[in-house]
Amino acid sequence: MPFKRINFSYYKYIGVLAYNKKALEFFVNTKQVYLESIEGLETLRFIENNKEFIYVKVEECKSLSVYTLKDLDMIRITMNA
């Protein structure tokens, strides 16, 4: 089935999270939201419930992801270089 290509820009999400006691209490006492269940990002629970949080935009980050054994091999090669 043909489809139209969509041009869009996006940000890569790199999460380093720290919560205070009040935020943790909110989190454990609030049900998981729909987008959080799809994306697996607990930050979405705060966003969809209009809770404030601090984030920092990083202009350049050379992060590596590991999803397969091939990815793991590449990480090992990179770390030993």
C-alpha cells in the first residue's frame, strides 16, 4: 500500500531522572497514562498530569543504544578504541 512520506524533526530523549519525595508520592499514587504505556517513559505521566519538571536540552550528544547483540559488539569496539 503506498504512503506519503512525512518530514518531521525530533529530539532524542536521554533521561537522567531525579525525584523529590512529593514527586515520588504523586507517581506511585497516579495511574499510568496512555502515552506512558506506549512509550515506556515515566516522564509522560507528569506531562499528561500538568506537573512541572526541569529538563535540559543538550545540543550535541553522542549516545549509544544497545538493542541487539550486534549493538553490544559495536559498544565494546567503541569502548576499547
